[in-house]
Amino acid sequence: MTVPAGDRTNSDHGAIPAHRGFGVYVHVPFCATHCGYCDFNTYTRSETGSSFSEYLDALDSELALGAQRVAEWGYGPAQTVFIGGGTPSLLGAEGLGRILDRVRGTFGLDPGAEVTTESNPESTSPEYFAGLREAGFTRVSLGMQSASTPVLRILDRQHTPGRAVAAAKEARAAGFDHVNLDLIYGTPTETDDDVRASLDAVLSADVDHVSAYSLIVEDGTAMARKIRRGELPEPDEDTYADRYEMIAATLEAEGFSWYEVSNWAKPGGECQHNLIYWRGGRWWGAGPGAHGFVGSTRFYNVKRPERYSAVLAEGKFPIEGTEEVTEADQHFETLMLGLRLREGIMLSDVQDAAQGVVDKHVRDGLLRIFDGDGDGCGVGGKRVAVTDKGRLLADGIITDILAAE
């Protein structure tokens, strides 16, 4: 197994502009059941011989090893921590608190660091949220997906329609200022009324962040098999567009602002950890199947929890593979991710060959060029970004620019 090296001879390539940041991502690979649309690296208890305690012990070891390595690069302490999955809430507040304590004791935490955990509504309670706050978590992201019983059934979600809103209110009552609800739209058989009901529920929950993603039918999932057999209809692109516009208009009328094409927040509610990804920052990824990016190297861990634990028991890194990110790769990702952000990218990041394409999209009202210092985006210089009109066409605009380059 190769490991991201600490040699800084390529430090210019691996350097992080100050606003991009460094975070720690921890993957919890356990789920109570499998959702039919999900292709994440997750396992039910019957599918792995690794227990929660074995996973936590192995994670302790990886975090210690990872902290030593990123210190050689000069990264840290962590500005953000994000525990995702899987279903992190299955570990309970005690297990998640143990992970955060270990991150704090190895990587260290910046004062005011954002600390998020994902949670499934059905595995939370007022006591759970109180325990998270006591442990030092600052943000909770809840997998709501929909407020429609038929849609939740098709997605194989285990919670009832009202549970996500109740969980969000419990988190707020426990002292969380930052609570996110995740929505999925475009599920087969979903109606406009289903989406309206979900939005009404979100707006009643007193959250400061909403993520809304169109359903992607991944190969190998139970949903893909049902669609292939004709048991469910294929998702429709026009429907996706209509639903997105409905979601955007509703949220923005209620004080949410989009800051990434699929993410809305009230002032100060933006997810700082995800902004590290989207701005080209660096992060250590810990846990089975986790991905990380340090220096100019991306890496990914072994997937199976039992193998992950066995490798770390031998004192080795659990990294299964690495990839060197070239300057061309980094440029591609800057455009692909940065142009989905409201703040956009530096105009100078666009190569001269594509300036004509940018100008055309500006004339068509799909892109705007602006002075970042005067636009309140917090990142100065002459910038280019999609307009409100251009959001729905962002992927096509990015493709046009890359093709011209």
C-alpha cells in the first residue's frame, strides 16, 4: 500500500490558498438497512464481521497515523470535521463523541471549527442531540429525503414522514444553531404535491440549511434493477428541471440563498466542510472506503470494515490506492466545482481559448463577471459565476468552457 508522502518538494503544487482550508472526513460504514437508491460503501450488521467497537478502535489508530502524515505537510489543525456514512447516528452520541475526541487529540481543532455529523431521523432522540452538543458538535445534517410516505417507501427509507422535522426541532432545542435537511427530488412516481409537502415540512422545521439533489439511479442498486425490469418508471430530465425551479423559488422566497447549485442556506449557515471540497482545499479521509486529498495526492481506503481493522491492527495505513493530481486535473476540478458556486471562480482561471465562450454566456445572461471584493462573496478579484438563470444549465456551461479550452 502506498501512502501520501510527506516530501514537500512539490509543495507549490500541493499548497492551499488560505481561504480553501483543511478538514477531516470520517466515514461510518454501518446502516440498519440498505436504501434502494444508495451505492455508498455501507454494510448492515449481518454483512460484516466488524463490530462498532472494533471499528472505533481501528479508527483511533488511523486518525493518529493520519495526523502524523498531514503534520509533515504543514496542514492542521482541522478547520472542519464531517462524520458521514452510512448512518453515523447508529454509534450514538457516545460513539460519535469518542471520534470527535480522537480528532481533537490528533489533528487538533481550530477555535470555532465547524463539526458536523450526519444522522438518520429514526436513530435520533432529544438525548442523542444533547449528547452531541456536550461532545462539541456544532452542526447536524439529517437525511429527510421526502415528506411523502409513498416516496419514502420507494427510496426504502425507514423513518416516517414527520420524523425528520421532529428530529430537526429536537436538535434546535438541544442548542444547535446549524441544522441541515437533505431532500431528494425526482423519485419515480413522485408528484408536484409530494414536493410541495416536503418543502412545507422543511420550512416548518426552523433549519438554516437545505440540500436538494435530483435522484441519480446508480448501476448495481436495487432501484436500478427495478427500473430495468419496468417496475418503476425512468426519471425524467424535464421533471428534474421543473422540480428544481419549484424548490429554488420556494426556499429563496423564505430567506434561503443558494451558495452552491444544490445547496441553500440562511446567512451564516453555509456548510464550511463542503466548501473546502468545492474550493479545492485538502482533507484527510478516515474510515473504510473514505477518500482524502493531501498535497497533490488523492487516496482511498480499503472498503471492507473487517479488512480495515485488520490492516490497522498491524500498524499500517489502510490506504488501498492513490492518484497524483496534475495541474490539468486541478484546473478541470476548479471549473467543475467552482462554477457551481455562487461565488464562482477567478476569471483568470479560464484559459484564453475559452474567453469567447464566457463572453457568449454573459451576453445570454447565463454567466456574470464581477468584482468579488465588492460583491460580498468574500473572495476578491475579477470573478465569473453562473447567474440565477444559469444555475439550471451550469453543467452544460462548464462543458462548453472545457471543450473550448
